[in-house]
Amino acid sequence: MNFYPSKQQQRLSISLVFLCLLFLLACQDNPKESSYKYGLISYDSLENKVHLTRINSLMQPQKINRGPEITYNGFILAQKDSRYYVMDSENQSFVCYLADEKGFKKINEISMKDIPWEPYMSWVNWVNAHTILIGTVNDHKFNYFEIDLEEMKIKRKGLLDVPETAAENNYVGVSGQLVKDKLFISYTFQKGMMRDHIVPCEETMYVAQFDYPDLKLQSTTQDKRTTWPGSYAILAPNSLIYQDNIYVLGQPGGRTGNRKGTPSSILKINTETNKFDPLYDFQIADGLKEEAYTLHDIGGGMAISSLVQLDRVHSFENYMVNRVANYVLLDLRHQKKTELNLPDVQLDWIFNTTWDDDFAYISVYQNDGNSQIWQYNRKDFTLKKGALIKGAVMRIDRLKN
């Protein structure tokens, strides 16, 4: 008996192997598509267009070509790999977009018509790799909802029993951080709406602590060394977690409607005692000459904040139009502030930083309409120019680790 395959059988076997390889390659992601490490979302004010640019390195020593124009309606609340999750307030939906070579492609959405939502009074916490917890203040009530991003479904929703305030007060400067099995919500009070920028807020920062996952109120605490624990938390960070403790930036208030003279200070919440650390008061602006806004985590107990020089501010519009702010580096462990040798900027609420290993990256929008990426070396404390891109970079996201 002949155990050797015929030439026809050999050709058939080779063809089958070739077809199997083609099938396996078709089932896999395009290697080119999965190789991008960073995503830059930039806005061109002259063209009134938003672009998504995917690159492998932020340190390309040249001006890079922008990626495709993208459109999305609402606020980006979360991003993971090549997926962006947007709260569409107008259409009352939570939308998942896939970022690819053509831009943004809608791949799934959840109806939010029965979910209370106030964009400027909300925050987002990651529970695990595929779940986010969203908090929001609406009609004097704190609401929460938890979303499974893989299944794209609301797992649960309800109320958070934050202590009530007088009817004429509003909760403002709201932010939240989830540390292990505890949720900490920071806030203060203000008569009138935050967006009016007229009435100063209270001179106290409050924190309500809940257990997780039950989300039952466990304790409350307060501190009068500063106030207004950040603002617009879904547009820019104002608190961070380092070594399981929470660092919260307290400000005089919301720009022109603030408590003049109150220092901008970072307070530390001890998550074991659920109280403010009485020995920690990192004052980064005295309130008479400066105000601090945003707190960007760049790893290793370091952060970046924007300091506004008050002698440059004469109206509300000055905050938004003029270059009244400069970036400072904050060493949270040693309570040390260092001004970064970067150009002055407008006061923006954006996610324009990221970090890995010993390096941090920050995008600076320049007078010429381009954004310059700068690399900060945490080991030798040096700044180095990287990529340049047209428009203002609103977000720097990691598309893969």
C-alpha cells in the first residue's frame, strides 16, 4: 500500500493550509490598526473641526499630519483602548465609538432618557477594567449609575444619601474618588447656580464617605482651610489618588464668582480615618495674587496644575480668551511647587497630559495655532520638545499600554 500522498493531494493540502492562514489573518485585527499607542483629539478653531490623530510616539521631532475629522455630540466620559464613551446630552444616550483610520464609528449606545444628568456637576470613577461609576447632581439630589462597558448596559442606578442643604443652596465643585471599598465625594455649597459666577461659595470643603459596593453613607467630614474642591470634573481632573490617599485641589471658587483671598490648596484625605490630614496643607496659590485650577496626575506623587495670575484678570472673559495661566509642577510628597518653563496659556479644562515610566507629557497650545507636546523627565527634571500638531489638543489618550 502506498502511504505517500499524490501530487494532487499535496496541492490540495497546500491550498487548504493557505486558505486557513488567510482565514486566521482575516479574523485578527490589522497589525497596523492595533499598533498605535496614543490618540490626540485636537480642535481647530479656525475651521471649527475636531480631529483624531493616532501616533506611536509623542516625541516625533516634527509637525505631524492630523488624522481624520471626527464628530460626536456630548462629553467623553471614558476611554479604553480604541473605544471612546460619550454622554450625548441632547439625544439622551450613552454612546460607544470605535476609533479607527477613518475616525469615530458608532458601534453601540444605551438610552439615558430615564437617567438624571447634569454635565457640569458630574464625575466618573473606574470600578474595574470594564466598569465605570458615574455620579451627578440633579435637582438637589446626588444620583449614581454604574455601566458595564463591555456589555454596554446599566448595571444599577440610584441615589446617594449626601446630607441635604437649604433650598436656596446648590452643591458645587463636586468631585469623587473611589479607593478600594470606599467612595469619597467632595463638594461645597453656593447660593445660586455655579455657572452664574456671581455669588461666592461657602468657605468650607465637605466630604461624604460611602462604602462600596453598597454605596451607603458611612461618615462626613469638613475642612475650612480652603473650599470648592475642583470644578468641571468630567472636563479636567481636580483630584487624584496616590498611595491610597486622595489629594483634592481646593480653590476660591468658580473664577469671577469666588471667595477672594481664599488660598488654592491641596488637602489630603486619609482613606483609613476618612478625614482630612490636619498636618497636610499644600498651599499652591495665596488667593490674593493667584488662583489654581485643575490637578493632572503625572505619576510618582507628582502633578501639574494651572496657575492664573490675577493681575491679568479684569473680567470673566479674560480667563477664557487671554493667556493668563502658567503650568506648575507639584511634588505632593514634599509639598514643593516648581514653575515649568513653558509658554503661558489660556485657562482650559482639558485632559492634555499623560505619563508612563519616568516621563510625563503635556500639550501646550501656542499663539501660532499649533500644540507643542513637551516631555518632562521626572529623573533629571528636564523638559524636551516632542511632536507638533495643528489646533488645540483637548485630550491625550493611551490607545494601548
